Amino acid sequence: MISIKSDREIKLMREAGKLNFLTHEEVKKHLRPGVKTKDLDKLAYDFITRHHAKPSFLNYEGYPASICISINDEVVHGIPGERRIKDGDVVSIDIGVEIHGYHSDAARTYVIGEASKEVKDLVKNTELALYEGLNKIHEGAKIGDIGAAIEKFAHEHGLSVVEELVGHGVGTNIHEDPDVPNYGKEGTGVTLRAGMVLAVEPMLNLGERYVYLHDDDWTISTDDESPSAHFEHTVVVTKDGYKILTGEISKNEEKL
């Protein structure tokens, strides 16, 4: 069932989104060659809980960490551990935050140090693809409009779209209806209504689109070992567009 959020619920989700943004900023400060992924995970856990909130992912369906850290050919759901980040790595950070029972979900991808122009363009264009999708959002639009825009932009820039993984609704659960694919046909799918909250999250590959699940039952990587990038925002649908709940905040908003 697709829920329409009240003003009160959206306000709470904005708080969760604000803390999500600030957690990303905190993790970003420590992203460098040599850092262990488990140390970034602990930093995020400490930052979120210090602000009287919960990491949405921790123990979600058994997931053993607070955030997802996926490197190079890992598309999503990489589990933090002893691995150290290296110069040239493509690092995707996915964070969920719960406040007062409401969630936010956002992801970013970084190139650590030096990398090829191809890899830098992958990351840049995956972020741009996210906004191509977001710009189709308004009351009366269709879910398919979002995916069609992302897919078109990806293919125009030589990137493939992972089809096994999709965006989703967000609310009192981190994953709610409707699914928000990163591919599709304009004018098809669920009609958007003001008050819907969606996580839009293109996952694009430099090589082919095909992926596989690791033995840990979480990490998903590209079949051909090509690098992948992932960007995501939680947004609320409005009458004439959308508002990002997990985006940049003003200085006077930073106090939580």
C-alpha cells in the first residue's frame, strides 16, 4: 500500500533527512586511503546515536552494520569490515537514519585519490542521472517517467542500468511501496501524488548491467567486475515538483 504522508510526518522525515545529510558529511571527512571500512561504520553509528536517532540498516533483515560501504565493482550493500580503502577506489556510502519511527535513505559515491577519466565520468554522470529522474517528479507524473529519464541519460553516457535493484517508498519502514525502477517507459506505472515520499537511487555500471549476490547474502557486484556508482535522495512529491529531504542544509539548520 502506498501511503501519503501528513505535514507532521514529512516534518519528522525532514529531521531524519537532515541527520542523514550530516552523517554523510561526517563520514566524508574521514574518507581517505588507509581507513578501515569498519571504522567509518562505527563513526556513523556513533554520530547517529549521539543525536538520539537510530541507523535504519542495523539489523534490518539481519544486516550486521550501520551503513553500507560498497567499493569498485560492488554495486550496493557492501558490509563494512577490516578492508582498507585504497587510492583510486570508487566508494559508495549508503546511509539510513530513523528518528521517531520515520526513516530517510541517501547514498553518495566518491572517487578516492586518482582515477581514470572514465571512472570519474561514471561517478559524475550517475549523480546527474539522479537529478534527471528527480526533475520528472510532480503530482500527476508517473513512476515510469522517473526511470525512463534515468535510463535515457545513462545510455547516452555509455552507462548501463542495474535492473535487479530499484528505488522505493520511505516512511515508517525504510522500504515501502511503490518500487521506483531506474528504467522504464514514460507515462506508465503508479501516478504520483503530493505527499508521497520516495527514495530515487540510480545504480549505474561502467560495463554491462548484470550483477550477482556474494556468499554473504548482502553484497551485490557487477558480473564483469566493472566499477559501479550509486546516488540516492529521499524526496517528497509536491503539487508542482519535489523537495529533497536528504539534501544540503543551511548553516542555521545544522543544530539538531
